[in-house]
Amino acid sequence: MRFTETKKTNRIARSAVVCLLAFSVLVTSAMVSAPAEAASSKSPFINKTYTHNSRFNGNLIVNGVDVSTWQSGNSDWNKAKAAGVDYAIMRATFTYYGSKKLRMDNDNKFKDMYRKAKASNMMIGVYVFSQAKNATEAIKEADFAVKRLKSLGIGPKDLALPVYMDYEFAGGRFGRLYGLRKTNATNAAVAFCNRIKAYGYTPGIYASTSFYSSLIDTSRFSSDVDIWCAQYYSKCQSGTRYSKWQYSSSAKINGIKHWTGAYMSNTDVNFWYIDKKVNSKPLTVIKGKTTLSLSDAKNPNFTITNGKTTLKKGTDYIVGGIRNNRKGSAYAYIKGIGKYGGYALVPITVANKTSGNANTNLNKKCANYLTYANKGKSSYIGNVSTDAKKVTLKKGSTYTLTDYMNVRKGPGTNYGKVALYKKGTKVKAYEVKNNWIRVGSGRWICAQMGNEIYVK
């Protein structure tokens, strides 16, 4: 966020983990009045060491960024991923802080940044820069943001992280929020989250430690609201149940450029804490390979079942990757959609060649907080598949893209002028070479690679 009066605020991210009340062990442990210090770690982006709250002992710490129009729409997200960025939270819309009336607008870089980051298999969340003075205005901001997302074809199934309300002061005594009272601020935050949830998205709140302590009663948030907190210090001193901490705004990250496109931008960086505890009695079963080639690990596939029902990727759950673009230990992050809430964290190994572990039950190996809402009650569930069937490619046949696809000038060559085809696009194979198909003059896409199948 660029309109801060104090140091950048932090955003709410109670990740999909606590979507339902079944996760009381996580919710109750999250409210801390005097945060206890725990282990320290060095940021991969800032040459400093940061101390984490003791309640995150044993958690997986995931590194990410948040960006807006102040970064270039031509940033290279593949380079950012290689630099250690596993998720990006992007500004979709904003409210002008110097206007008496509620004036909202779209972030003009969001469309390009989202599509390019999505093509790099980056996990993505969204934020809305808010200047709402009451619940009515907050609802209007939520409606405006969702309208933007839907116009771009971005639904709950496309976001691994929540839609956040970025709540902070801007413009000093001339700003819209000057003199804001705690009751009105809390009402606005609650209303925004409820509205976002009504549209089917996971809600979240971002604010600074001081904003939370003085203006927001977080006890009024339901357990599925993700709390993201900003504090530019060696530790986060917030007493909220935050799951994400924005700790700096001055990182320089390879691939992420200044809005002019001329040099690397100052970028906000965040820690995301994910509990790795194993649910011993999941109702779902996750099966798949745990040792994957570098190619397969970029977009891991699993088979997930709930009883006799096989869950559908992109409908019932989505899969993101953590440290999955390099050899060694990595994770697949599985986030439930709709009635399937929560998440599962699957440890994987990235190797030269895919080997063994086909149809292995992963529930005993990984965290599994995936849940199922059954008649108003929440229960644990789970299941996964890396064994997708390859498609026989034929010249003249028509296929539907099952993912966003980069367009190449030829099989395995550099990208052409057309950067991306949307998921769901129908394409005709005018020519076939191995696993590549030509979909137009000088336009080629990779139809399948290893266990990754991109067309049907």
C-alpha cells in the first residue's frame, strides 16, 4: 500500500485453514495479548533477521509479496518465483483518500500482473485499498471489487489466498478517515468481510498493529476471516490472531520492477505461517506421487476423495506450490473451495526424475485441515491425483485448455507477441509436434508435459 500515513500496514490472512469452527485449536491459540518470542529466521529478500511469535513454532513460513500500480505490469513472475516468492497479493481496486464522496477505481496494473503471475503458477490473493467510513461504504467497496474480479473471470477457484480489505489512514487530517471512530471502523471491516464471503471468496483484513489496537475489535470477526498485520520491525507485536506479517516495504526482488519498468522496485514482503500439524482422522483421502520431476512439481496433481466422491480440481479445490521450482524439499498447498473449506499441506520432493509413490495415501504424511460442511456442521475430509491420463493429440482436432497457457513462436521456443490464452479457451490443432500443438499462425502451446495435462 502506498497511501500510508504511518509505516505500511499489514494485511489479514487467517488463511483458508480456519474457514470452519472445526479448527478451534488454531483459533483459540491465535489470540495473544503479549506475543511470546520464538525462533528467528532471515528474510530471503532483506538482509535482516526476524523473530516470530512462539505460537508459530513448527509452522511452515512461506515468503510472499504484495504489489499494486507502483510495480510494473511487465514484471517477470518466473524470476520472482525463482527468487523465493511463492505468493503475491495484488491490489485490484482502491478508494481515493482525498475525496469527501466515496470514489472508487480499478488498479490499472492488476489485470496484466494477475495473468502473468498466474501463468508462472504463483499463488495469488487480492486486496482492496479501503477508505470506508462505515459499513455501507465498505459494502460498496466489496461490491466494486468483486465486480472487477468477475469481469476478468477471477472467481474463488482462482485465488489461493483471500480478498483483503486494506484498511489504513492516508492523507493525514485531509484524508477521508481522519477522526474515524472504532465502532464505525469495526462495523466497516465486519461488513466488508461478510460481503466478500457472501460472494464465495475467502475474506481477510490488512491493517497495522496500531490500527488494529486502536480502531478494530477483532473479536467480532468470524473464524474464517484471515488477519494480515503490518509492522516494520524485527518482530510483530500485534495481539491479533494474524497469520501473515508484512515486515518491510523496501525489498528488491529479481523480476519485480518499478512502475516505470526501468529498475527493480521497492516491494512489500510478507511472512505467511502455515500449521503443519497432521489431522489424524481425516474423512478425505489424498493420493499421489510425493517425488516429482521439476516439471511436474510446478503444478502438482493429486487424487482427492471424500468417501465415494472424487473431488474436482478447480471446482472443489485448487493446488499451489511452495518452494516447488527447485530441487529438494517442497510442498503442495491444497485449498478447499465452497463447501470444502480449509487446506492440506503435502510435503513433496523435487528430483531429476519422477519416481515411485504412485497412489500413496498422503494423509499420514502431511497436514490435512481440509473440511466439509455437512448440514451446518464441519468435519474433516480429504483426497489427491498425479496420474492424469495423457491426451492423444491429432491434427485438426479441437481441445479445451484446462489452465492458462503461454503462447510460443514454435515448439519449446521463446514467447510470441500473444502472451497468454485463458483457461477454458477452445483451440484447434493445425499442426502437432510431439506434445506441442500449433493453434494459429506462429502460435504454439504445450499441450502436456509429464503428468501435467493442459488440454482436454
